[in-house]
Amino acid sequence: MTEDRSSTSNTINVGSRCSELALCQTNLVIEMLKDKNPSLNFNVIKMTTKGDQILDKALSKIGGKSLFTKELEVALDDKRVDFVVHSLKDLPTTLPPGLTIGAVIKRHDPRDCVVLHTKHRAVTRLSALPAGSVLGTSSLRRIAQLARHYPDLKFENIRGNLNTRLRKLDQDNKYDGIVLAAAGIERLGWKDRVNLYLEKHDMMYAVSQGAMAVECREDDVETIAMLAEIHHQETALRVTAERVFMKELNGGCSVPLGTWSMLDEEGLSVSGAVFSVDGKEMLYSERNEMMPSNCPFLRPPIAPFSSTGFLSHHQVDMIHGQRPKLTSDAHSVKGLLRNKIIVHRSGMCCPTQDVAKYDIAEQCGKQIAASLIRKGAREVLDRARAAGIVNVNEAPKNCVNNANTSEAATSSQSSVKLENGTPSDGALNLEDVIPVLEDDNSSSVAEPPCKKSKPTCLL
């Protein structure tokens, strides 16, 4: 670790949701950090988000990805925690002012998978399920693609954490199978429950699926320097392109949108698609980009911040290239540069020598979105939203940053309802959401519906 945290405190407070999967992922990050910094201690603060509390409606009907992140970001903004761990697909593409993605953890299997009821244990492909079989999923993306390829199947909403959904499959006799993210079920050690993995021709996965993000304050140089040691570059570049693609289309849980990506010695390859809710319409685009190591025409890496304390012309140009304007907190910017880190304009911290790679990934995502827009993607997605689905894939606004942010928020936002039930004409602020803190001894997680007495959290 370049910065010495021991000079202030060797205990780091970490925010996490209460679900077994969320805690498993948080503990994975903590173990990675302990390997690099054995002297540090970590205190996990568990919180319940609104998305965890509302389980009787599909996500597309009740809100977007911020349902699972706002309460954590409130605690982060209030400095009650030093960082929070998310499933990256839950994190909005625009972060609240002052927050950043300090690290992206190596991506697990991003594919979707199917867990079938025991009566279908002999089934090896979805086409072999009887007509009228019911698959449980609350995802518009999954329903649209499966309806397109398997019109004889039916779909029913299913919510709850992984334990709950597996128990419903086993006990309710309502579902013939459920569709899940492979990464989550495998991290909990339940890979033996998976019957089918869905490949690209059947199911393009959700943006950032399978990856974890560590969110922190962008002026917390010590934490960012610590997180940089576990940052996975390949995953970060892939999800940068995917998240920009979704942001350009104003996507989220409210619209059927899928992606697929790969990064190898040939470069970055990203595919994107949008679907109508019933799956009958599909628009597809893909793009391949060379990375700087394969391309001789890109500018050379920017030199790290010098020991003299002054910024070079190249460094100033780089800073202005990543941010609309240099913030007043020049101290933190210089501190990050000393550690050869910069906050990329996509909202993610990256090594200064690799800025060009993140620029390429960002441009790749924008170009895929632009291609789909030319093909009519906005119209397809607008029809999905018109079906009574509200897109709220917006980050909560932080009203404590500067006057310009506050003025913009009060001038153009639609009416929202606050925690106390009263309407507001302004944007929903971080201060409007109060986290529900869980006592360490609380037990809100059901036992896993499988033979294992205690699931093993796997990398």
C-alpha cells in the first residue's frame, strides 16, 4: 500500500447488504485486502436496502438498480463506512457526486443459468421442457430473450435472495425452474444445483453481471490506493464498455438490454442488444477495438506525479480530459496522482498509464449504443417504458457538494416521494434515505435449501 493508513487508523469500516451473497462477496474483498495488508482490521456494517424490503413486485415495477445501493451510499457519504461492496450490475451507471469505483474485482462467470425442479433433472436443454413449463424470473431481459427463443415457455415473477428463490423452487411446486446469475450461485458453493448454462445465442447477460465493485469516496486517497492493489484491469475495461453502452441508452432494470464482452490479445470485443418486452423485436450491434499494446498510434502513458509537487502540462491535460473541470479538492487529485491513479470520467479509478485503454473502452460502449440508436433502439426501449414501467436508473443526488449541483437538481427533476411519504419537487437526495442498520447478531438469512450445512464462499 503506497499510502500509510496506520497513521490514522488500522480499522476500516465496510458497508454491506445483509443477504448471504452480499456478505460472502464483502468477505471475499476483505480477504483479498488482508492478503495485501495483514495489519489492517475490518469491521462489516450490515444494512438493509429498500430493494431488500420490497419482495412482492418485479424490480422493473418498483424502481431500478439504485434500490440496492442508496442506503449504502448514504453511509459512505456520511463517512460511517470507508467503502462498500456491490454486485456491479446493481450499481447505477452514474454515481453520486463525490463517490467513485475504487476497484473492480475479477469477474466470475457472467452467464445466466437455469436451476430446474427435481422432476426435470433429466432435462439437458430448455427446448426439452414440456410446453407451458414455468420459469421463475423477475428480469425483463431474461423474459424477453427466453420468450424469443422458447415461445412455449411461461414466466412468473420470483423475488428474494438466492436462498429464498431456491426454496420457492423446491417447495412451492409453482415453478419448473428458475433463471439466475451463475456467479452468485457459484460463489455460495451451490454450483451442483445448476442444470443449464445459457450461452450467447440463448441469453446475453446483464451489464457488469458477475463482477463486483468497491465504491468509495473519491477524495479518500488512502482507501483508493489500498483498493488499487486488488483492482482487476481486464474486468474493469470490459465493464467500462458495457456500462457506457447502457448509460447511453438510459438503460436499467426497466428495459430488456443485454451484452457480451471479451478481452484478449486481439483486443476488446463487445456486443450489445435491446429487445422488446415480448422478445419479438431485437436490435444487435458489436464492435472490436484494439488496445494500446496492439496499437502504435496512441499517445504515450502520462508520467506519474512528480515529487516536486507541481503538475506537468500532460498531467493537467489528462485531468481535464477525465473531468469536466478540476474540482476544488486539488489535494486529493494530487494524492491520487502520486499513487499513479486518476478517477476516469466513466466514474472508475484507473492507473494513469492506462487512461488510453479506458478511453477506448468508453468509446466502444458509446459506438455500440449509437449504432443501435440508428437502428431504432430508442423507440423499442420507449415502448418498453410505456408499458407501465418507470426507469429510475439514476444516482441519488448529493446536495452537499456545491451550489451548482443543488440548483440543477431543483430545476428539472420530476416529483418523487421521500421516506416520510411526502412528495417533493426536487431530486431524491442522499440525506433523504436512511439506512436500516442490522445488529451483528441479527439473523435475517434463511438456511440454504440444499444438503450442505454451510455454503462455502468461492472465488
